[in-house]
Amino acid sequence: ADRLVSLGTLVSGVAHEINNPNNTILLSAETLEEILLQARTRLDELDGSDSMTIAQRPVGEIGEDAQSLLTGIIGSARRITRLVGELKGFSRKEALEKPASVDLNDVVQGAVTLMGHAAKKVSHHFTVSCAESLPPVSGSPQRLEQVTVNLLQNAAQALTAPSQGIEIGTAANGDGTVSFWIRDEGRGIAAEDLPHIRDPFFTTRREEGGTGLGLAISATIVMEHRGNIDIESTPGQGTRVLVTLPVESGPSNAC
């Protein structure tokens, strides 16, 4: 808890200082990329001259190498922006103001609208199954949708072949709770990693740009809604994430 308080203080103090120079780097690199795209035509015209060099290198090599360098700079700057945003989201402990009556089917449908195209690109078997007459929950539809989007993104990133499926659905449990679940047929999670996947900054995707904050943020939001996240996974077979929330009152429509 002390470390999280320190993290919140650190993030609030330095996020602005990090974002300002990083935004300058990103905007400048994107501008240079546009200039380079136009300049490459001229460089290609000069490519036939054996005597023409830039930085002691044949001019024909410059355009391609410069493009690669700029792509790396832009990608890194965007990763910094995303990381700072996730840190701010994780460290900011906001109370739910004026909880609304939330239709969990609408939350799932909103997340599918945002992530469905990306999911279908990596899986030929993406299915949505929502229960009818689902009682609403009390909370923030935007933050619950953030959880659903995070979990869908994780499921999509876990797949190793388009033949593997992703399923998302909702259910009324008959005990004063409702649930939504996401199941993928991806690589799964190793047994030794499973107890740690909700820990801040723990990730099995470090080389792919993972920050280890998405699931930690999701778990925090679900806890704020007095709910639970249960995760079951088998390496090589896939993962199932079940989010359970207490109901408010009254039925809703199926999505």
C-alpha cells in the first residue's frame, strides 16, 4: 500500500514533465516522417550518381534507413505516452461518483463494437452470447467497458493462430449477481505465473510492449464495483476470465 501511495505521488508529479518533451519528440518525428516521404522521391532520382553520398553513405541507402529510424522513434514515443497514461490510470484512486444503473449487455456490446474488428482479424471464431432479462448493476458504464476492452485485448493477444476462438458473454447467476466472461483458446498462462498476473507491472509480454498494468487496472475497477475477477487457464489450451458483479434491480434486454 505504501508503494502504491508513493507511485501515485510520483506519477502525479512527473507525468506532465514526461509528456511535454515526449509530445515534442512525437510531433517532430511525425513531421520529419512526412518530409522524408517527399524527399525520398528526390533521393531516388539521385541514386544513380555513384559520387553522391550523405554521411559517407550512398544516397540510395539513406531513405530506407532514415524511415526505419523514424518509425522506431515514433513507436517508442507512443509507447511512452501509453505507459504514462496507464500509470496515471492505475495510481488514480477515484471514488465512483453518482453510480448509474448499468446494463451489462450494453457494456459488452460497446466493448465488442470497439474491439470486435481487431478480434476478428486474429480469430475466425469470435462469438458473442448475451443473456436475456439481465438485471442491471450499479456503477460506471465507461469504467466497466474499460475492463471489458482490456480483457478482450488480452484474449486477442493470447491467440497464436486464426483457427483459435474467442467467446464473450453475459449471464444472470440467480444469487443476486450477474457475470460476463471471456474465453480464448490461446497460449494460456503458466501455473507459476497465474497467481501474479494481477500484480502491477507483472507481464509475460514484456518483449511485445506489455506494461503489466491492464489487468491490474481492471481488477481495481471491478473491486470498486464490489465484484470479483476469477481466472482459469491451461497452458496450450486457453484462458477463461469471469467477472461477477452484484445486481441492482430490474431486467434489461439481450445484446
